[in-house]
Amino acid sequence: MKSSPAQAAELGPGAGTRRRPSVAAHSRLTPYLYLLPALAVYGAFMIYPLIRAVQLSLYEWDGLSLATFVGFANYQEVLTDPELRASFAHALVLIFFYSVLPVVIGLMLGAVLHRARVRGLGAFRTIVFLPQVIALVVVAIAWRQIYAPDGTLNSVLEAVGLDQLARPWLGDFVLALPAVGLIGTWVQTGLVTVLLLAGMSRIPGELYESARLDGAGPVREFFAVTLPAVRGEIVVALTLTIIAALKTFDLIYVTTGGGPGNSTSVPSYEVFRRAFELGQVGSAAAIAIVLTIMIFAINLIVNRIGERESA
């Protein structure tokens, strides 16, 4: 039954639009409905395992028998056990090889190639990026052969008369960790170089012309124009390479197995060793949680510094 104009007037001007708020609320919920499948997958495969890891870190469990609640004893072990503290120190050392060195080398390579306008730059990018495409297990096996006592590196040293420098690189307590770190440098340099070259290609040529008119040389151009322009790419490169350094496992497992002794042990390898070899699942979970917090904190600091410098 339709209402008369007089009844509509009595009901007020909003009588005909009473259902519109629900339509507006539905339209506001629509984007979240599209995100729901991705959030469900993320929650199932990321958030839930992380929560379970936190739960397991509070127990002493061998993976088979009943678990025993021990509270924060596993975290206390991470902070007090010299072997575990050494593994975290090794991971921080690897940041220098995985992040600092590749960024420095990438900046130099990128600046030279960008300034010289070398032909075949696309082919060069493909070649330097190749280590990112190869599986790290394959990379580790290849470099293990290079570092072997009768491997390529020692053969080259003997061929040029530097026999006294030849040694079992991966079996040396002092040089094993830097040797593995240099593999990381080789792997990450290509990624960093490609990122920085992409950033440098977007720098307007007028900036370089203005710097040259002011009498700036190549070095001054680099520090005055190139470096500030690629600050965002440097932050991205540092973020990716720091994560790779702190969670590295493949190279350590295949090349040294944490040895000699524990001179190349890192947190990721300790998680595997304690969970699957020693049956200390709770301790492994605690190491994993501490490593996750460490990765998050370091990258948060790097990004905050990068944002502050950009501002």
C-alpha cells in the first residue's frame, strides 16, 4: 500500500532513504571481502605457525614424547649459552659480507656503468643477476669445490707462485666464516647492482650537467648527485640482503655444516640442528623467535634511518 504525500511529509525527508546506510556499509566492506582470501592464506601459513612457534618455545619437547612447560628457560639459554651467542655473532658478521660489501661494490659498478654508458648493459645485468637465479645448494656445491684443498683457488695460487697462501679454506677456524661470507657477497652483488642501476637510470641528466657546470668531477658527481638519488634503492637493497644474511642456512649446511667446530654456526643452522638432530624442539623454536625479532628490529632501524635521510 503506497503512502500518500501527506503521510510522507509527516514521516520526514529521510523516510525514503532509510535503507541507504546499510548499502553504504556494504560498499565499505567490499574491499575487505576481496582481501579476505589473501588474509586467510597469510594467517594459515604465516601467523598461525608463528604463534605455534612461540607456544613451542615455552616447552621442553623432543618432538615425540609429552612436552614439559619450562616458561622462558629456552630464551634464557639463548642469552647465556656461549655457543648460541656465537652463532648470532656469526650472523652479524655475515651482514658485512652479504649487505655492506655488495652495496659498496654495487654502487661502484653502477656508477661506472651508468656514467660510461657501456654497450650491452642489458646482457651485463643478466650475467651479474645470474647467481640469484641459481639454487643456493648448487652455488654452495660449486664453491665447496673451489675452496677444496685441491680445488680451483689453491690451484690458481700455486700456478702464480703463491703456494704459501694455499690452505683448506673451509677447514680453517679463522677463515671459514669469511670464506662462506664471500660466497654471499658473490650472490648478493648482482641483485644490488641491478637495483642500483635501475635507480640511477631514473636520475635526470640535467642534474649531472649542472654539477659539471659547477666544476664537479666524477667523484663529486657521485656523492652530490648519484648517491642521494638512489638512497631509496640502497634501503631496499640493505633490507633484502640483511634478511638473506641473518636467515642463511643453505650455504652453511652444504659447505661447512657449521664447522670446523662451531666457527661457522648461525642461528638458522642451530634451529635445524637442535630440532631435527638433537631433539630440542623448544630450544629451536626459541632461537627462531629471537632471530625473527632480530631481523625485524635491524630492518626497522635501517628503514627508519633511510626515511629520516630522505626527509
